[in-house]
Amino acid sequence: MVLAAVGQLCSKAVVETNMALCSSIIRRAASAGAKLVWLPEASDFIADAASVPKLARPLGDSAFLDGLKHAAVLGNIWVGVGVHESSSDPKRCYNTNVLITPEGEIASAYRKVHLFDVDIAGGATILESNTTIPGDALLPPAATPIGAVGLLTCYDLRFPEASLNLVKRGAQVLTYPYGNAMIVDPWGTVVAQASDYQDDTLGDDAGTFAMADIDLDFLEKIRLEMPLHAQRRPDVYSA
């Protein structure tokens, strides 16, 4: 088994501060023995809609990602993180889930396909599409020390077609970075959960993380005993 970690932090509008918080989580998770750590969606910043295009950066020209790449190299650890990736649209960016190798290279970068657009009668209206361009592809799972990892993001969890596609392509672990960071086993049991309390008096160490062993043997045992994919009925579903 291999240790994986998930991080939790309260990102704000100052990218440099968020980078320091993330780098600290990476360093501490690596020191605790984790081989991979995943940070939340939009770890680079949380800001008002008007500021998003100004703060978003290309993946290849991002001081935030450069800082995390450096932390990954120092900790010899894989790092997953959600960022705002700039685009040619002056008002919108991509919501991108990035996987960084221990050598500081980007192994995969998934642009969120399903955007969180909701209009609740008498309640909140949230339109992610006002500031975000939807992605148009699911990427092949990435080989990591914790297994073949499929990259998705937050609201994608609501759409089983995406996860089924990635599992069919060999994914053993699925990632959905967002708040309330946790690690869930194949039975749906939460085996680790990061605290959502951020003690700002701790400075760069205010972010939290939780760890768990990733047991791929257990995963394969469950899949063998309950062969759900072999039992699916696409002939009926398509009707």
C-alpha cells in the first residue's frame, strides 16, 4: 500500500499567499510519508468574477504552479492541484485540474467539463460559465505510485458517465478536488478527511491535510466480487 494525502486550505485573492499555504501542505505531507498529495479546486486564488481573467495564468507561465513544481521536487512527491488556466477569451478561463510529477513536470491537465450553473428559486444563483470555459475531453488515467489516476473536478461528481469512462480506460483512483477534502474507499467509506478549520495564526502552515493508505488489492477484490461493469446493461440504458 502507498500513502496518499489530500489538502485543505482557504484560498483568497492573493496568489503568493495561497502558493505558500499549498507549498507548506506539500512539504508536510511529503515529510509524513505521502507519495502523492491532492490540493483543492481553485487553490491558486478565490476572487470576485471581475478579477478572475486578470489573475488566471497559462499553465506554462504561472508563478503559482512554478512554486508547487519546486515543492514537488523538494519533497519528491506527486502533486495534484486545481487552478485557473487563462484562455484566449478575455472574460473567461478554464478550471483545470493539474497533476505534477516529483520531477516538477506536468503529467496531465484536465479542463473541467461540467460547469456549476445553478439557479435556485428564492435562493442563490451561481453561474460558473460566466467566468469559465468548459473543457471538451476526458483524459487517459495517469500512472502514479498510488495507481492509475483519473482527473475530474468537483461538480463532475454528479455525472457518472465521466467516472465510468475513466474506469473503463483503466482508472483505479478518481480525483474530484474541491472543499471538504477527503479520501473515500471503494465501498464509499470515508477513510480520511482534512479539517476545514484554518488557523491563520499558523501563517504558511495554516492549511491542513489528511492521509490514508491506497489499497489497490482491496479495490481489485471488490471489483472481482461485485463485477458491476460486466453487469451493466447499455442495451437497456440506451432505449
